[in-house]
Amino acid sequence: MITLIDGAEVYAPEPLGVQPVLLLDGKIAKVGSLDQRALLQLGLEVSVIDARGCMVVPGFIDPHEHLLGGSGERGFASQTPELALSEIASAGITTVVGCLGVDTTTKTMTGLLAKARAFREEGISAFIYSGGYDVPPVTLTGSLRLDMLLVPEVIGSGEVAISDLRSTCPSDHELARLASEAYVGGILTGKAGVMHVHVGDGRTGLAPLCRLLDEHEISPATIYPTHVERNERLMREAVALTRRGVVVDVDTVECDLAKWVRFYLEEGGDLSMLTASSDASIPSPATLSEQLRGLVREGILPLERALSLVTTNTARVLKLTRKGALRADHDADLVVLNRELEVVHVVAGGRQLVRDGRFAITERFLEQSNRVVELRGLRASRQP
């Protein structure tokens, strides 16, 4: 299948001006000058996406989503349903990493793996972390390293909880052992090998991670903490940790990404050491693209720098070498945005999932179904 994105201003994520983008067999074949007449005269089927007046950017990478739904911490009825492909793709997200949280009992690793594989069959690039809040982690095979060696989708451990009442209060030694397992699994497989860490609002903050670097032979690139925007003290600790080589992640749950990116930069934080995630599914995956839009609209960052939080930076920390940029031979994952930075078209792995702002395919489980389901959270009307 050949797809041509025509007339768009390219952000790769750096601005390249108006350029055609050619997709072939799930990859980006070329960005730049192209003899379109000669292409059309080949007699091959070419799908043309008219993107005049729009911008084309790399598909977004969300490193933290609860694909099986949120754990539910107000009783069983508060558990949230599984995420749907339509929610993720409509937000411009073409690569997602799924995780378990506090509930590793009713939410299982086998269920998480199955959900990731379902998304892969539909065109989204889906990966998972092995484990959850618990230490030692709940795994597929009984070993994090073995999970990484045998299961293509497993790229590391997470989300391991620290400084939180819901954590299992892991010792420094336990955290060091888990980080080492993730690291070794990574070097043996070429995967990210990260320990993705849920940081609560407890008084210990990021101190357990600092001790890992101070007292153990742990690579800073192995540690990947999230939720570091809970308060100013924690964010200052996060900035200090980035200076030691640790990439940190902020979530968009409270719809205050602009506030915390501004604070991070004012504290001297290096933007290349920061990523953003949605932490869906209590919040919608769409909060990620909405909050990214807010960064630009409020003048915090120009588009090309804002994009780095969900493209190049995330691809680097997760070692997704064919993601996060519009380059020849990269995966054909891209988003077309209008001038209001709203999602117009989404292509994942060369397959168009969103067309003219609407989800464009029928998910396989609906092909023989007469179900009609509509969900609207009470906070939906308050989102920007």
C-alpha cells in the first residue's frame, strides 16, 4: 500500500516546511521532493491524504496507559473499563505502553499481554511493562528477565510503586535487584530495559531512586520515574535527578501540563530529559494531545519542542529506534493536525485509523456485534 501525505507543513519534529511524505509497506519511504505525476503514472494504487493547510507530525508515543482499565480504589464498581482502540488512535497516539497498577490480582499480566496484542493486530504499536505496584513483581514467566527474553511486547518492569501508601514498601536492595534485572533483560534483547517507577506523594519522594544511584551499580538510563509533577518539592527533586542522567515523566491527569513544564524549565530542567504520558484510563488518552496543544497555545513551547515530549524523547528512553520522527525507513506513524492543533488524520503502521477527525475503521470485536456503547465521564465537559 502506498500513501502520500500532500501539502502539509512537516514537523519531523523539527520544522521542515511544506513537503510531501510518502509511505510504503508500513514505513516512511521519503520525506521531501517527489515527482507526484510520475508516482501516479506507475499504475499502482496510491492513497492521497490532502493535508493542505495542515501540519504533519510523528505519531505520539504514550509510555503509560492502563489498557485493562483503572484498578478502582473505591470498591469494585469504581474499576474503569478497558481502553478502546478508537480512544487511543483518535488522540493521535500510535505507540502505547500498557501497565498494571495497584491491582495485580483482578488485572493480570496475561490479560494485559492479550490486550496489547489485540491493539497490534489493529495497527497500533503496543508494548507492556511486566509487573505493577508490587515488589517482587507479578510476571508472566516468574522472572522479569525471562519475560523480556521470551515475550516481544515486554520492554521492562513497571509501574513499581515507591513513596506511596499503596506500595509494598520495597527495600533499596529489592529495588536495586529489580533495576538490575530490567537492565540485563534490556542488554540481552536490545529492548529499553527500564524500571518504570510510580512515584507517590509520600515524604520520601525520589530519595529511594537517588540511593540506588549512590549506593548500587545502577545505570541512570534504567530508572524511569513517572508522576513527578505531584508537587513543587517532588518536581525539584526530579530536575536534580535528570542531571544525573535519569529521564522523568509527567502525567496529564490533572490537565496542568503547561504549569509543570513551565516550572520544570524555570528550575533549570533539560527538556530532552522529560516525557509526558496520559495515565489513561481514568483520564482519557485524549488528555495527552489536549495538554500538548495547551503547551503551544499558552506560549510555553513552540510546537517542535512540545512534540519532543511525546515523540523523540520518549522514543529515546524506550529505545524505539524507528519511532518518534518523520524519517525515511522509520515506521509510518504520523498525525495530521489542523492550525488549531486538533487531530485530523492518524496513520499507524501505514494504516489510516482516523480520517477527518473521525475514527475510520471498525474494531474487529464489533464486526459481528449489535452493541452500542457510549461512555462520558463527569469531568469530560471540564477538559480544555
